[in-house]
Amino acid sequence: MEEELKVPGLISGTFHHALDPKSRLTIPSQWRAILGGVGSLYVLPDTDDPHLRIIPGSYLLNVTARAQKYTLRDRDLGQSLRLFFANLEQVDVDVQGRIRISDRLLAFAKLSGTVTLVGYSHFFEVWSAERWPEQEKVSEEDVSEAVDVVDGLLL
């Protein structure tokens, strides 16, 4: 009997959700199934274009495991890791699949009312519904270039 290869799901797609009156965000049920009942996630502000990245701890463990062997010798990487983790906030996932993002990070990303959630492989991003359309405006050439870049990762 041949053993079936089990491939973990990837977080993909785009969803529009409203923050509830307590500023909680509901994670789409498809993504919760992929995340596998995690008790907490991590929120990281992205300063290139103000939005948030919601990252599972398992992803962060992979990052830190790979970086661990370099931090004692590489001061630049050590500084980068220090800043990365200093700005990372842990949030609990409640039984209904909601997270409460801090007021500081909501203000940073200008999030209120309806927000846009964008899948990004092993984590997801949260964008202001007003700002997300700017990111969606891409040409066929942009898509083609993106596919070429990702294709290069597969080689």
C-alpha cells in the first residue's frame, strides 16, 4: 500500500471582515483549519506600507532556529532580530476564532470598521479596507513578474 503524501494547507485568498465592537477580528474558518487550533498568534507591524502581519508561532520557530546559529557572531542580524521581536505582539485566539489586536497596532495600520485579510502562504496580512484597493491595482505585467519570482524559488 502506497503512503499518501500529506501537504499542509497554505493560507491564501482575500477576505473582508468587520472588526467587532470590541475591536476583535475573526479569522476566516478556512484559515483556522489550516492553522490547526493554535491558541495564540503573533502580530507584526509592516512599515513598508502600514499593515499588519499575523504569524503563527510555528513559523517563528523556523525563523529563530535558522537564525540562532548566526546571532552570536552577526551583530546586524542580532540587532534585526532584537527589533523584530521587540515589535512583535502575541494575541490569543478565542474559541470563536477571534483575535484582539492592540490599539497601538490598530492605529499604526489605520484599521477600523471593515478590514481586508490577505493570505500569504504561512501567515496572513491585515490591511485597511480603504488602503487595500491600492495594492490590488496590478497589471498583467506585475502578475507575470510575480510568477517569475516565485517560479525562481521552485528551482
